[in-house]
Amino acid sequence: MPILENAFEENLLTTKVDWLLNWAKLNSVWPMTFGLACCAIEMMAVGAAHHDLDRFGAGAFRATPRQADLMIVAGTVNFKMAERIKRLYDQMPHPKYVIAMGACATGGGPYFKFGYTVVKGVDRVVPVDVYIAGCPPRPEALLEGLMALQRKIRATAVIRKPAITV
Amino acid sequence: MDFQGIYDRLKEQGAAGMQEANLPRLPDPADKKDKGRGGDPYVLVDPAQICAFMDLAKKDERLHFEILADLSASDPAVDAENFWVIYQLLSVKHRHRLMVKCSIPKSDPRIDTISGINRAAGWHERECSEMFGITFNGHPDPRNILLPDDWVGFPLRKDYEFPKEYQGISCI
Ligand code: SF4
């Protein structure tokens, strides 16, 4: 790093291991590239310049589950897709998180009553960390959901059980 | 050509299996009891002769229905005794359309495939067969196209019961 080289005197930095790990984790939640229905359009809007998901370190959409930390289930999950989602989730390395974006992924949405092949909530297939309401949720809602996930990550502890939870 | 023209041409050419036609018209002002006839224009064709009919509609010089715009089926009611199979034909050359209907019994829903005449029918027929349980005789690739392969039941039938669970995932 030529810019930072010799910029500081030799120094010592103290921090907590948990804090450092969480700081690294929550600022690089890389989502997986996939969208299932109309909600995915909002997700793309969030990834684009106007809303800029990259501010939160989560804009690097990975094309493979093996490099992804976060699965944003953006859209309607049907049974044929549920099998694939489960397999993709299993291929993601730990720590992994799931956001159920929109009414469909949360609980079937508009297809709750008559959608014979729609899974009534992706949480019947994979564990979900954050639910976002809306049909589709506004881009701000997805950002809020991501920040909720970051708060959740910040409260986790690897070394020691946290005294308080969120 | 308008519908009347198409219908006359079909009759003139001796189209196979043509049973009747729905010709919508306004009520006759002189006759108070006459209510006219509503609905969309269509011709009803004997399902056993659908291939011959489609072949003529495509090859005839004046009709020239080279495009199958849609193929669908419908279940009119729970207690109805038939399914409808509905073909929408389109001629770009002559700028006219035709709706063709076939009535097939629910007890034995089968009809010949027309994918040999119009290849666009292939996928539509696959969809109809998984949604309504209609068998298309001689279809080259009769797999499911939308539903999973192990799906039970035909979702667009009026008496369809929703599954309680699919592969361990609760549906309720
Ligand atoms: S929640 Fe609404 S916008 Fe989102 S995938 Fe379902 S129907 Fe589409």
C-alpha cells in the first residue's frame, strides 16, 4: 500500500477479537446473484448507482454460492425452485445469511391462497435471518433489511457469549 | 378476410370435421324476440379430424394460417362433461385470425397432436397436458414443462384439490 506506507509511526492497535471479526463480516456481506421474480427488479435497483448497495459493502454480487455470504431471496419461490434454493444454500460457506425479500418469499404473498406450486414462505426451505415486507419492497426497505442484518451480525460473538442480545 | 369469408372458404374447400360455427350478429330490429348472437366467432371441429383441418387451414392459398398464435384448453365447470381445446390461428400474409375449438370428453381426454403441422404447438400441448391431463396422441416429447415431474393432479381442472404437502414442504 504505497499511500499508507510510512504514513504512520510504528504503532500498536488494540481491539477485541469479536469486534474485529464482526466488523469484517458485516462490512462484506456479499450476496449471491439470483432473482426469482419482480422483487429482483427492486434488488437490481438497489445494486445500481442511485441506491448503491456498495456503501454497505454488500454490492459485490457473486456468481457462485461458494463465494457468497448472503442469499437475498427476491421473489416467488415455487416448489421446483425450492429444491435448487436448498442446494445453493447448502453450497454457501459459513457464515451465511438469508434475507427473505418481499411478501412472496416471506409467506407466499399474492399466491398464498391459490398458488398451488408456490412455497408459502422460503423459511420452509432455508432458515431466514431477516424478513422484508412489501410487494415489492422499496429499495430503501431492502437497505433497511441489510442494515438489520448488519446489526444482527454485530451482536454475534465468536469468542464469548454476548451479555446482551439485540 | 372476415370471419364469414373464412368460414365460407373452409366450407368450400370441404374442411374436415367442421361441425358448426359461432357467427355473432346483432339482434334483428324487426323481430322483438330475437336476441342476436354474442361471443367470439369460432368454428367447432371434430377432435378426431383436427389434424386434417389444421393441415387445410395452413396449406390453403386463401386461408394460409401459417402461425399458431396460441393453443390452450379450458374446463368449463365441475359438472361439465367436456374440455375445450382452443386453437388460435393467425395469418400474417392475409391479416386474419381464426379461433378453432374442439370438445373432448372428460372421461377420456385425448386428442391428436398438431405439432407435426405447426411446431409451435409442441410446448403449448405439453402445458395443456400437465394442467388438464389431456393426452396429445403422438406428441414427440410429452414431458411436463412447468410443473415438477412428480407432481400429482392437474391444477387447472375445476375439481382440483390443492396438495397438502409436496416433498415434505407443507403447502398450507
Ligand atoms: S412480493 Fe410482490 S413484487 Fe415481490 S416477487 Fe412477490 S409478487 Fe413480485
